[in-house]
Amino acid sequence: MLIDPKAAKVRGVAKLTKKDARSSTGLFLLEGPQGLKEALARAKLIVELYATEDAADRYADLFERARAARIEVQLVSEQVLKALTDTTTPQGVVAVCEQLDVALDDIIAAKPKLVALLANIRDPGNAGTVLRAADASGADAVLFSANSVDVYNPKVVRSTTGSLFHLPFAVDVDIQETIAKFKAAGLQIFAANGGADPIPSLGDETLAQPTVWVFGNEAWGFEPETLELVDRQVAVPIYGAAESLNLATAASICLYSSAFAQNQH
């Protein structure tokens, strides 16, 4: 059992909470039993697995699956586990995984019908929740623009609750180039923007068409040049007194609006 939080091995893994270390190694941290459960479906991505004795007993079935996949489980003390994460109350399980983003051109080649493009999204919780909503709605891919939050940020990874392993995603894409490529591939581009045409006004026939939904920055929305490129600006109507919706909530509504229409045709 590893018991020294200052051991070189522990410090090396803990560095993966920082973007520079993730970028240079091609690795990221996955915390918690739910994330591990999803990752085990793609077990070859798991490089190392750490757990407290309590967690290993509590989630014995998961660790049996890990051992069956020839993944060595390293037991650690509670102090070491805490040193490996950036959370106040760790869940007892941390895996080191290989990054799994794919190329934008590969996503386009798969002929997607529903895609989420995050344009300069900075909040980890929002980014992870949009990816999770995209997974739940049956979207084909999620794209993270350059200047968006790092998808491998531990807070983003946790907020996806394992959806990170369910659908393809690309990172650091150029917004203008991406929109141009999807237009060339025959997809319509909608920007989710308050004050524009409400979603219900589009009609199911329009919503059922292959679509890229673009979601802008939480604080300042879209850059003007992005809005010039999209086919249409679309708003989630607010019928009550709320000033606005959380970005992730609005994104969920947009994605599901398309998903409902597409699954009816």
C-alpha cells in the first residue's frame, strides 16, 4: 500500500490535475466509481488504478472487472488518495487514463446528424453537463473550441459522469473552420442565442434536419464573426419571470428539441 502522500509516484500522478502535465503526457485523471464503471468498457484506456481499501471492498465488482482486464489495482491510504485529487471529499477511486479525443475530420466523415459545438465555454461544470446532455439526447459528437475549458480538467470529467466515454469529441477546434466544414457536409448551423427566433417556431421538419448547435460563452455570448457564419440564431423561450437560463440547461433543451424531431422522422 502507498502511504506517503509525498512519494515521487504520488506527486507524478497528482501533476495530472494541471493542464500542462495532461498535455505533455496525453493522460488524465478519472475519479469515482461511476467514472471507473464507464471506463472499464474501454479498459485499454486505463493506465493505472488507485483505490483505498474501503473503496476496493465497497466496489468489489468493479475491481474484479479491472483485474480481469489485467489492470493492476494499487491500494493507497486515505491521505494519498486525497493527494491524488483536487476534491475536498474524494470518492476513494482514481484512475489514470489515456486521452481519447478524436479528429474533427473523423467526426464529419461519420456523417453525424446532431452535434454540439462549445464556443469559448469556460465553466467546467457547464462543459461537462453539456457533454452529458449530448450523450443522453443521442447526439453524435461534441466539439470544444480553442479557448474553451480543457475537457480533461478533473471538474469537467467528473461532471460528465462517464459520458466522456460514450460519444466522440474533438478539442481545440477552430470555430470558423469547423462551421465551414459542417456546412460543406450539409448540416445546418444554429446558434443558441437569447432574443432570437424561439425553438417552437422552427417546426419539426426544420429541427429534424442534421444540425450543429453552437453554444457561446457564459458571460459574453458569441463573437460577432461567429454569428455571421451560422444559418440561424435560435432562442429557448422563457415563459416565466426568470431573466435567463443556465447555459447547460439551455443546451439540453436545444439538443433534445432536435433529438425529438429527428427520432420522429
